[in-house]
Amino acid sequence: MQLLYPERRDTGPDRLASGLRLGERAPDGRPYLVLNMVSSLDGKATIDWRTTGLSTELDRQLFHHLRTQADAVMVGAGTARVERYGRMMKSEELRAKREREGLARDPLAVVVSGRLDLPADLPLLQDPDQKVLIVTGSDATLEGVSEQVRYHRTGDDLRGLMATLRADHGVRSVLCEGGPTLNSFLLAAGLVDELFLTLSPKLSGGAAALTIVAGRDLVEPRELELVSVAEGEGDLFTRWRISR
């Protein structure tokens, strides 16, 4: 794996996602928020509604190492269902890395589900070692889930959610893994600070598959500044910062 910009040198997923100190960039009143997505060259976020056809081994390694850099990992209910989310940290090695970065061994899992449309048997909701905060507008609760599952009844008030994560949970950095609709709401609310985007050398085509930002139109296009580019096994691993 080669870093191409801003300098040329050998690198790897662990080095690309180490020492980012995202929490130190947090603005007043909310966490610093980073999106992490993979897409085809024509911008599609999934093939057959899953990322499996796009994501390579290097991308999956980067995916897990990025989780070591944030206080919380956020995901929309649809993505959590389709990808069958489990405990955020997959190994003791990754938990130890978080500790070296000055973070808790496991990040808080934040699942956004407007109608609480989540299966109770989702591995994420069953793991006794994983703290989960479900953000929903529903008054219902899920039966048969871990005692670590809590609820935040904020509806679609994402600004309110960010303020609560900062004030009540001590969260200074959030890594959001989509999906595309949640991305669009976060961007529309002006809450996104960075984007990690892996470009897979594939063309998907078709009108059904969503792009990495789908749903509501943005009032104005967001301008981004390139932070870094790396290449490995044909994939391009890019990092962008939202211009303010």
C-alpha cells in the first residue's frame, strides 16, 4: 500500500488510521464527525444492497482501524440490519490500540432508527460488552436485547443528538458508517467534518443502488479539501475535509 499524497511513501491501513486525534478537532457543543464510505467509480455505495461486492481486504482492515480512532461509531438502522452488525471492536488487538490512543476499549455504538426497525437478534444488540445507544422517534422498546442497550428519543433532531452525545456521554468524536440516507441528513444539518472514501475500481450502473449520499437534496453542494490519497491493490483510499 502506497501513500501518494501529500507525500509518497509506504503505508498501511493501521498507519492511515492511527494518531488521528479526532476529538481534539471537536467544535464547541458537539463531536467532530467523520464519514467512512466505500463506493464504485460511478458513486454507488452497494452492489446488490451490500458493500461486500465493493470492499476488499485492505478496505475492511482500514474500516476496523478507523473504529479505533473515535469515541462513538454511528450507523443507520438499514445498514446495521443488512450488514448484520456486531460488537464494534473485533479483537483484543484493536481494543488495545484504542487504549494506546487514549480512548475507551470499546466505542459507544449509536444506531439511528426512526421507527425502531431493528431485529432483536442483531449481534450488536446481544453482546453484553457493547454499549449501544438507539436513537429513535419511537416510544417502543426491543425485547430480548442486552442490558447495555439504551434509548435516546430524539426523533430526527440530529443536532440535538450531537449535543447530547457531547454533554451526556462525553463523546468528542464520531465515526459514521452510513448509510447514504443518514449521510444526507448529517450533511444537510452541517454536522459532517470529514469523509474517508474508498474508491473501488468497479462500475455498477443502474438506478436502484444508492450513491454515498442519498435522500434529501443539499441546499448547496459541499466543498471538500483533499487531505490524503493512498493506493493498494487497485483501490484508492482518500481522505477529505469539509470546507467551512
